[in-house]
Amino acid sequence: MCWAAGTLPHTRTHAVVPPYVLAFNASATPDAERRIADALGAGSAVEGPQRLRRAVDAPQTLRDHGFGEAHIEDAVQAILEVVPANNPAP
């Protein structure tokens, strides 16, 4: 599958991205991080989704969808436009 701006497969992308988002925001929201970890029965909020991905053989990286280093700048620009102002980590 080849990536182009805005064409990552929605569901599979959400199998990949949450652990990275959780890792990015965890230090800014330690109480939320702990609640997520507890809800997932994991040692950390990141560990839970990673364990689930492995259990269902879900994609591990965006590279699995054809997203490569050359796409980073376009992706950053697209993401920055939609990051909520109240995201826990700047």
C-alpha cells in the first residue's frame, strides 16, 4: 500500500499511532497515563496498546503502510493543522 497525504488507511493507522501519542503525552498527564494503564491491565499506557497490536497481529509502524521518511514533512504539516490547542504536551 502506498502512502500519499491523507490516504493512510484509517483503521490500520489507528492501530499504529496511539502508543506513540500516549508516549508523547504521558509525562504531561501522569494521572491519565496511570488510568489508561490500569484500564488496559498494563504496566504503562503505552504497553497496553502495544500488547494488543501484537495479539491481533496489527501493523506496528506506518512504514507497514508505505509511509517513509520522504513523507514526514507533509505529515507534520497535516498533523499540526489539527492538533488540539489543549493537547497535554506542547
